Amino acid sequence: MSETPPFLERHQFLIYRLFSLAGLVPVGAFLAVHLLTNASVLGGAASFQSRVDLIHSLGPLLVPVEVAFIFLPIMFHAAVGFVIIANGMPNVGSYPYVGNVRYALQRATGMVAFAFIVWHIIQLHWLGAPLGGGQFDPHYATSTAAVALQPTWVTILYAIGILAAVFHFANGLWTLGITWGIWTSPAAMRRANVISIVVGVGLAAAGLGALGGMRAVDVEQARAVETWMHEQLERQQPPTAEPAPVAAARKED
Amino acid sequence: MIRAIDGDALRTGDGRSRQAAPLVRVRILRQDVAGGESYWERFEVPHEPNMNVISLLQKIAAAARTQDGRRVAPVAWDCSCLEEVCGSCTMLINGRTRMACSALVDKLLEENGGEVELRPMSKFPVVRDLVVDRRRLFRSLERVQAWVPVDDSYDHGPGPRISPEQQQDAYPLSECISCGCCLEACPQFTKIEPVLRDGESDADFEARRRQAFDAAFLGAHAISQAMLFNSHPTGGMIADERMESLTGRGGIQICGNAQNCVAVCPKRIPLTRSIARAGRAATVWAIKKLFDR
Ligand code: SF4
Ligand code: SF4
Ligand code: FES
């Protein structure tokens, strides 16, 4: 009489645990690396460009790596996430406890971050100006990113997207520890909470710092630095010393 | 408003002062039959010192008249022990799940601007007025076998000893009264109310209900009870079976860590600790299963 439950329900535990794990690695880890890489723009156009060059040194492997370790895990995490959101019933109005507010925010920031990521990728990869800002070109990393982020409304949406993603990650880190049974006592949960807050504040600073850094870039000078760096590379002589225009590549602050 | 009561006058018992006793306003969400429409009704009850919601309901049932004097069927509710141990009187009091027998009217009036609001629990099907059908709560306890299995009458001798530390750890969990507050407040625990289909036999309906229950979230109480009996030396003999249920459909993975359960539990059971321990046990269990098969 009892039918076999559908595949997704039979493997519900495994799927939810993989969902939780994916949020930490690779998705969360990628978020951290991504924001810290971007924050390197605060060290000047050359510093950011050399990091982008490092990533792009994967050459033809880059796209498969991005698909396997970033795109698919994010899609999996988002798909399961939407199922979870659809099955829950937030009740912050009746039970306005901190944990419950965090539960609701975790779901809200997940949706905001997902919408932001979709727009962010389409804008920088393909559409450019029609979706605000412009397209990103890894050969001219700093200058094109700076142009893309110039419009104020783009900057505001980025700030919202970054903060949503960072909250989702930091809070998710804390709940992940409960889910897997890493912190079990209330005291351990409080200590873990402090760690999550530190991680969250740190990543938020890196993300917003990167955003501010990109906006402060002097596009002309950044482009000069990038061109100079490419010439150096073409002569098979990777620059050993920081090139002269670097220091001036950022507007005086 | 209540501070205006002339307590001494009440104690003298003379008729005039009695009439002056302030009235407690009560708003109740009623429902005549299972699956029927719900509707609000207002009542007024003379205030008495130290009233709780059960004594309030007793007066409402005795008068069976609404605020505007209409005769109505007495309001129905569940209760038994009147001291927060049977777990049967759970309802939404001023919008928050709690035990009617330990909810003091004076505090409720302060909390809700001079009115008491009563609703049936929202996560269980209403049977009538404030009475709900909590079968799913008990089915969850069955799913995790929340007992020590002793199914024969042989004398097996004394059981293993339990250290005072273990006992201290387990005792709070054993205080669960199956009230369902943790389920009512849990955003991940949603209502299941199957409706009898045309021509469906009672047995088929019951089987369908059972199936729906078994696919859905266990709830914090059952997770905590599973951890209680797994930590018991004799109860732990079927620990693996409980882990199977905890990691099965509707198991521990559904918990979203909102931690409302622990905030509303009238017995202050450390539910989130139980949930995290169950999470740890499930992690170990899953790895073991992967490598031991
Ligand atoms: S911690 Fe889990 S069981 Fe408790 S209220 Fe939250 S989701 Fe429900
Ligand atoms: S765990 Fe607490 S809230 Fe839940 S049923 Fe038991 S006593 Fe009630
Ligand atoms: S009547 Fe038993 S708990 Fe309230």
C-alpha cells in the first residue's frame, strides 16, 4: 500500500547535507576568495590585474573549472534553497526572537543574493551597458570593472548584493555548524556565533572596500598600467618591479 | 484597568462591590466542526485575582453568552492536569503558543492592552473551538521509537548503571510533556490536514493520513526524545533504528535552525542542543553507513 517515495524524498538527508556543504565549499569559499581578490584593487590597478592574470592563466581550463566548481554548485545550492524556502512558513511576526529573525533573513538574503548574482554575471559577461555599467574584460580588469561600476545605482545594487551574500554566508556558517553537529552546546553556539560575526564583518569590509576601490580608480591611468603590463608580458619579461604609473593609478583620496 | 479593582470590596462579598468587579474581555477564535469555517466571538468575564486561562474558560463555558448577551454553545477546550505536566491545554494565547493552565490572566492583560485573545493551535487540525487533533505529534514519537523497548516478560536482571552525569544530562529531556509548543512555533513544521475523499474507506483514509505524517518533518520534540533514548543504555540498543528515522524523510535535515522551539518550550528543554547532537550523530551515522556497507 505504501508506495516508494520519489527519488528526491528518498535521498532527502543526503541532498540537504550536500546543499549545506556546497554552501561552504565551493560556493562560500569562492565568495571569500572573490571578494578578497577584488579588494586587491585597493593596492592599485596592477595588483588587481596580476591576480586576474593568475586566474586566467588557467587558459582553456578556466571555463570548465568555473562551470564545475562555481556555476553548478551555486545552481544546486539555489535550487534546493528555493525548495526549502517554499516549504517553510516564516513567523517572525508572532515569534520575534533573534534566531527566528536570522532564519527569515537567511531566506531573504539567499533570494536577494541569487538575483544579484544572475544580474552581475549577465551584466559583466555579456550585456554590459544595457544592464548598467559595462562589460568586464580580463585583459583590462581594473579599468573595465571601474567603468562598469561607475553609475550610482549600479554601486548601490552591488552594495546590497554583496551584503546579502556575505550575511547569507556568515549566518550559514553558523547554522552549518549546528546542522553537522560541530557546535552542540548553547555556549559553543555562542562562541561560534562570534566567529561567524567576525567572518561576516571581515568579508563585508573586503567586499565594500573592493567596491569603493573600483569606483575610486582613475580609468585612464589604470588602462595605461594594464597596457604596460601586457607589453611586458609579450616581451616574455614579467614585470619584476612595480611599474611607475601604479601609484598614480588611483585618484587622490 | 485591573489595578482599579477594589480588592477589599471584593473580599467583603457584599453585592454592590461585586457588581463593580471589572470585566475581562476575551476574544476567541471558534470553529464548530472539523474543517468548518472559523469565526471570532467576544466574551466578558468578571475578573478574579490569580485567574488563569482555564478558569477564564470555565466561566465562559458556564455563562455560554457572548459579550452582547447572545446565548451560544459553550466554548470547547482541552485540559487535564492543570499544572503543566499533561501537555493537553496548548493554545495560542495572545498570538503565542503556551499552556492555558499556567497562563495568568493579569499578565496577559498587561501584555495585550487589556484583552485576552485565544486561538486554537495553527499547525494541527481543529476538532472544535480550541480543541485540536495532535495525532501527528504522537506519530512522530512512534517514528523515532521514543521508548525503551522491553517487549517480553523475562527477568533479564538489573540493567546497566547510569552515571550521575549521564542522568543529569538526560533528565531535562525526560521532562517533555508532548504539548506541541515547539511544533507550533517552528517555521519548518507546517500543518497537515487530510480531508476524507468521496467513497474513501476509514482504513484508506487512515493509511493516507499516516503516509502524509511519515513524509513530513518529525519536529523538535521527537528529535530530542530520540536523543534521550539513544543515550540510555538499554534504549540505545535500537539507536541505529532511531538514526534511520532521524535521517529518513522529514528527519533532522528539515530543521532550519530558527531555534523558536527552544524559546517557547514550557519545560525549557534544551532542544537546540538535542538537535545539534542529533546532527552530529547523523553525520557520524552517514559516514559509517557509507563505509560499513
Ligand atoms: S530549530 Fe529547527 S525544530 Fe526548532 S524551531 Fe527551528 S526549525 Fe524548528
Ligand atoms: S519539547 Fe517542550 S515544547 Fe516540545 S512537546 Fe516537549 S515540552 Fe512541549
Ligand atoms: S492542563 Fe495539563 S498542561 Fe495544562
